[in-house]
Amino acid sequence: MTPDPAAAAVALYVVYLATVFGVRSLLHRRRTGSSGFGGISGRPGSPEWLGGVLFVVALVLSALAPVLQLAGVVEPLDRLDGRAGHLGGFVLSVVGIVLTLAAQSAMGSSWRIGVDPGERTTLVIDGPFALVRKPIFAAMLPTALGLALMTPNAVALLGVGALLAALELQTRVVEELYLLSAHGADYARYAARVGRFVPGIGRLRPR
């Protein structure tokens, strides 16, 4: 009997949250005494705040999409719904989760969710960070896309769009400005030679 792709997506999403957020946070607390969660920063309505809110919205929509489809509240889009898409989405999600965990591990004690302007962490530029500046975000996108392909309904697609917008805002408006402020020329040189989410694409011009 072929498993329901929506049910598989729910199970995979639970694994995703448990490992990428839960287990990682517990390991980080054991190592540093902090959970690593910085929360939503900025005043309400600011780009920083909007990026954080959109990230939460993306997580909620990604969770709701398969649940609502299982309940018959939403239907998959015919053009995107099919066995090949379901299988491809599953593989893409699993690969994305593995890559996310690998990138988080490579950050070591510098791993954070959110930014504390008064905090200074080590600049990590090796491992997956030698390929792209934001390997965690880069891996989250295929994970979300894969889950959406498993349940290709309107809610899932909105979740992918919200995540993309959130990561762009968080990267451009919050994290890169913070890293330039915290690490100065070291980060500027690094960002000038390494792409943002894709190797070679999104490099910052030297100042």
C-alpha cells in the first residue's frame, strides 16, 4: 500500500522540527549554557521584525499544509500533484534536513537563531561556509520546497514564499549588517569572495 504523501510530509516535518530546532538547541545549551534562540528582533513593523514574523508564519504554514490536506480542507494543485513530485519532494526534504544539520554543526558555538547586537561570536568561514555564506538558510529552502512538493497545495506554496522572503530580509537587513559591524574587514573580504545562498552568487562588493 502506497503511503499518503501528506501523512509522510507530517512525519518528516516533525522530524525536521525535532532535529533542526529541538535537538540542536539542546546540544547548544549543553555546550554554551544558552539555547541559541535570539527571538524576533526590531520594533514592530521594521524589516527586522517583519523577517522574524515571516519566518514564524512560514513554519506554521508548512505545518498546516499537509494537515489541512489530510483533513480535506485544501486540495493539491493538479499540475504539481503526482508520484514523481512526491518522491522528488521527499528526497529533497531529507537532503535539505541533513545539510541543515551539517551546517549547524559547522557553526559550533557560534550557532544562533536571531541576532543580539551586543553579542560577538566567532566568524565561521570554513566547511560549508566556504561555499556559501548562509548554508543553513540555503538548506532550509530545499527542505521547504520538498515538503511543498509532497503536498502541493496553495498553503504549502505560500509557506515557501514566506520562508524565502523571511530569509532574504533576515540575511540582507539583519545578519549581514551585524556581521559587517562585528567583524569589519574580515567579513567584508569573506563576503566579497563567497556567494550568499548559491556559490558565486550574491557576493558583496568590497568597500
